[in-house]
Amino acid sequence: MSAFDWGPLIQGGPLFIGILNLTPDSFSDGGRYCATDAAVRQALGLVAQGAGLLDLGAESTRPGATPVPEAEEWRRLGPVLEALVRHLPEVPLSLDTRHGEVAQRGLDSGVAVLNDVTGFASAGMLALARQSSCGLIAMRSRRKGEGFLMPPYGEPAPKTHQAATLELEALREHLQSQGIQDARILLDPGFGFGTTYLEDLALWQALPELPALLGWPRDRFCLGISRKRFVAMRAGTPDLPPTERDPHTALAQAEAMELGYRVFRTHAIG
């Protein structure tokens, strides 16, 4: 089997990766798509809107979320994966997980992409990334034990983008050192994962020079800002509920497209 290459999915326009949350406690739409029939309806809707790939996640990564045992994560995922392979056989699927056993079962079930918010930090996930031919979305994040390091987002101390950029560079080198082909990899800057608003803002403002800083092409970044606090605060509406942030998400994505970025992980399209 040939190695996954993002090129064909990106060719001809932006790639919108539709987010399908199968968790009862997601920050944006927790519990709405836990039932298989509801998940399939949402997936069909995302594809109709223009999603070229669907990203399924069954463990919330919101601040303060409780880690989910692998057996429970798969219990949520398995029936939906089976249904989507049947209803949408032409649409590639991505699995948002940090657990090697879950990732392996996903690959065995037809998943084309692994999306790891820990940047393939665990030995199990790294081994799968190295040994498989699937696509990879590797996100920069900051960890604290089993959870994520999440400082107060509104922390007023000024921040630059340098720390996050260096972490992203280390992530790229981490995968390349394993002999993983660049064509298989998308790098996600990880907005909001261990960063404050001012650090995220600095990182966003650095998007024009980020590809040159990292020696990484613009179309091989995956920008995941959909419904996040970042877009609400940037718009001057910090208390706006997540489900009402889609217009601000779309505006930010359009700005990034003007800079040449092509891949966006998003809850809604258009």
C-alpha cells in the first residue's frame, strides 16, 4: 500500500476537515452526536457543506476534561466508524485519538488518517505512525500529567510566538527523525493548547512567516481554530457561546487562505 499523500485532497482548493464529536462533554456541541444515527446525519451534513475529510473524536480535550479509558473511547467510536464506512465510502476518515490501541482498531476499520493532539508523543502512537502508511495530523500541545497544561486563557502578560514555534519545530523534527515522509504529515500549531490568548494572537500574527521559520509548506499546516476562545476574544466578544462563533471562525479562515493556508479543521463550513 502506498503512503498517504495529502496533495490530492488539497489540490484545487482548501480542504475542510469536518469535526464529528462523539463525546458527551465536548466544549462546542457535547452530546449532540453520541448516537450513531445522529452522528451519521451530522457527517452527511458536513460533507454536503464541503468537508473533504471527517475527523472523529471520542475523548474531549477541553480544559479540565476527564481522560477516557480506551475501551470507552472505542465503544463510542466503533459503531459510528462502521456506519460511516457504509454510508460515505468515498469520504476519507480521520481518527482524533492519543491512544495506540484505539488508533490501531481505527486503522483496521478503514481510517485513513490519525490525528494526535499530543503530537505522537507516546511510544505506541509513534510506532503506529512509523509502521503504517496512513496520513498524520500532529498537533503541538503542552501536557501536565495525563491532561493538558491549560493556563488562564485571559492571562494579561504579553507573549510572543517564539516558544510555540520552537515546540512546533521540535514536533516536526520528532516525526522526521523516525523516517516518516513529509508528504504524510500535517502540522497543527495547537491554538489554545497550553497557550494564552496573547500567545495565540502572536502566533496568528506570525502566520505569514511561519512556513519560512519552520521550513514547512503552507499547505501542510492544519489550522484548528473553529469555535475556540481565540476567535471569540479576537472579535471582542469573549462571552459568545461556542455555537455562535462560526462567523468569526469563517472570517479567520478566510484571512489564512489569503496567506496561502489550505487545511482547516472545522465544525461548520461556509
